[in-house]
Amino acid sequence: MNKGAGVGKDGRAAVRGNWKRAVIAGCLIAGPAAQAATILEPRLRLTAEERFDNDLRLGGGAGATGGQFMTKLSPRLGLDVKNEQLTLDTFYAADLLARHGSGKTTLDHRGGFGLRDVLSRRLRLDASARVFRVTDPTSLPRDGLARSTSPTFYAQSKVGLTGRVTDRMDVRGNYSFEATRIIEPGREAGYAHTPSVELWYRSTRRLSLGAEYRYQGFLYAGDYSQAHGASAALRYRLTRPTTLTLRGGPVRYMPADSSRGGWLPRVALELVREGERSDVGFAMGHDLVGASGFSGAVWADYASLMAAHRFTAKLSAFGAASFFRNGTAPNFNYTEWRNTTNVSQGYAVGGGVEYRMNRKLALQGAVDRIAQVGAADIAGAGDLTRNVFALRLVMTPW
């Protein structure tokens, strides 16, 4: 009996030992395969929106309604691809917009992707692209692009390659491209392409110092202009979730007509806080921009504030405000704040709340106001004033 008991005890010990060795061996064999596994996650979101929109462009003649009720249906299909090295997000959305006042129905299209690929321990690739063909200006990522009831085509792409030279120093090459075209007779497409290279040095755990060279090329209606700029930058982590970035330097603008060239300053400030319950972002600056669909390069002042707060697991609120001014590059009519011919000015404010009824269903209420302070800019844009009141039902089946 004792021997039998002894054999049983040793057997259980042997089984336990073999089990541990088997698990370790299994981890060693399956580990690389598990790390290299690629996860595919399809996404589907359906949004049904009822809104009132008093956009003045919807009826300025004798039959003007002073605003319309609209129904907007937006299915959005996406695919996320993830593994240890790669993160890829893709989406396509169609917006069916039915305007009850005029009886006009339009179908808008949006699509894009975002990519991050860790090529090695010292090299990372980032890329993104977005394409819009829309009649609803609230779908566009830039203020002041859509200035008529005609469809607007807008495309934006960015590519960046970051290399870690030393433990403290990074070098990054960037390229961005923008294209805008108002799809109506007599309108030309506007293009802007911007390659740049920047250097960042982490002097402390909180402070990074940078330098950048940027080239800009602008094409509109066969007229090509360009600009060279150099800037210094500072990035400081105020707190763990809050980061301040400052950037500034001179820009030399060189149009086809050299007599209209000159210098302008580039100044940018960005403050971002990403917290557990609250997110806040603020940006302002002065720069040279293009691809508006109405002109070539213009000087631009801009400021924006965005905030979101989650009160509970189900209730959250969001808000945003932005302002812009632009005029003929490099600095023509910059001091004319109330001129309605040479300087375009506008702002947008909005906010809303979201209540999540469950993981797959949410209700949103939102109010937006877009206004054109100056009635028309150098390209002959119309009045952008509009107020939008919207109620949305958002369904996320998967």
C-alpha cells in the first residue's frame, strides 16, 4: 500500500512536471505564430439623421424657403487590420441626403485609410488618405471649401517616414498632397504638394527641440507658385496628458509673377490634452496654404478649439469652434478686417451630446453654425452663413 501510494504521488508529480514543460514548449512553439497573427475586424456603422438647415445657398431666389428639413442616411463600412507590426484602418461611407423643401436628393461619397507600419526598431512608416465627393459642407474637414450648392471634390494624403538616429534624436521625412475642385462649369482644380524634412532632439524627458525645412508647390488654373520655409519648433509635456507644441519661422513665397512675391511669417501653437474622461485640443497660427478650389496660394489665419467630456459610461458631450481669415499671398490686405472683397473671413461653432443606450445604439443631438464674416473673397465665393440643428440615431451592428 505504501509503495502504491508512493508511486501515485510520484506519478502526480511527474504529471504536473510534464504539464508545465508541455505548456512552456507550447508557448515557445506557438509564440512567434501568435505574435505574427493578423487580426481582421470588419466595421459597420449606420447613421440616420434628421436636420433643419437654413443654408442661404439652398434658395436665394423667389422660391427661397428660408431653410429646409433634410434626412441624411449614412452607412459606413470599414475594415481594420492589426498585427504586431502593422495597423491599418480603412473606411467607405455613402451619404444619401434628401432635401424635403426642394425635393432634391443627392448621394455623397467619402473614403479613406490610415496606416502605421513599424518597419524596424528604429524605422516607422505612417500614411493616410481621405477622399470626399460631397454636396454637404459639414462633411468636409476644412472650413470654407464648399461655397456653392455644386458638389465638391476634395482629396488629402500624407506620408511620413520616421527614423531614430540616436536614443535622443529622430529624423522624419514628410509628404502631403491636397486637391480641391468645385464641380461646376468654369471651375478649375487647385493642387498643393508639400514635402518636408524635420529633426527632433529630446533634450529632457519633457522637452523636445526641432527644426524643419518645408517646400510648397501650388497649382491653380495653369498658374504654378512655390514657397520655401524654415522653422524652429518646441514640444513640451506640461503634464502626462497635456502637450504644448510651438513652431515658427520665415516663408519665402515665389509666384510666377515675381513682383508679387515676398516674405511672410509662419507661426503655429498647438495644445493637446488627452485624458481618461476629457479631451481638449487648441490650435492657432498664421501660414501659407492652397488647394482651395477658388485660387492658388493664400495667407491664412486660423484658430480652433475642440473639447469632449464623458460624464458617465453612457452620456458624453462634445463641442468645437474655429475661425479663419485668408487673402492673396504673401500678405496683401492683411490688415483689412472688414473688407468684403479682398479678405475672406468665417467661423464655425457647434456642440452636441451623445447618449449610448447600449453598445450598439446611440442617440446624438447637435447644433452647428457656420458664418462668413466677409461676404466674398478673391475668388468670388458666396455667403456661407447657415445654422444646422440635427438629431441622429447611430447604430453599430459590428
